[in-house]
Amino acid sequence: MTSSIHGLMVNAGNDIYYDPDFRSTVETYLPYLREHKDTQILAVNADDAYRYEGDFYGLLMTLKVPPQYHWTIMRVNNYSASTDLTSIITGILIPAIEQMDGIVRQYKVTHKIS
């Protein structure tokens, strides 16, 4: 059985998550996201840590995290690039989707984006 190329594609989410101005705004929220009561620590087993060394986004894809949140979660975990992930990781901080989406809503209001 074969899959169509369209069936293999992953929805990257709203373009706003990739906007440099939005990402600058997210940077100001990093302490809030790290310390928020709904932010969870997700354990990473040694096999996955080794398998995804240098590929933080690959690890997040395996964990079924939607792509639009990858950059924010990477920054919450103090990485500057997906390749910064090392095999000694034992857990990652995952902010609540509602909190990340709330930043988008606030950004849209303050920047008059519909």
C-alpha cells in the first residue's frame, strides 16, 4: 500500500507562529511559560535521547507535538536550535497549548491581525 505525498504531509499550523516579530514577542514570555502551573515536565527515556540527539524537532514529532509549537517549546527549554539537543536530556518542559495559543491571541489583538 502506498501513501500519497499529501497524506504524508504534516500541517505546520498558522503562519503567525513562524513570524520573526511574533517570535520576538514569545521571547518575552519564556519565563512565564517556564514557570506556569500548567507547564509539564515530560520524561525522555535514554533510547529516545540518544536517537534524537541533535534533532529536538524530531523528538517533538515523535511525541506528537504539533509543529507550530516546536520553536516555542525549544526556546522554553533554553535551546537556540533544534540541533542543540544532546543525548543526556532526561526531560523537557512542555507549556500548555492554551498558554501558547493565548500568546498568539494577545499578539493578534495588539498587532491588529485577524
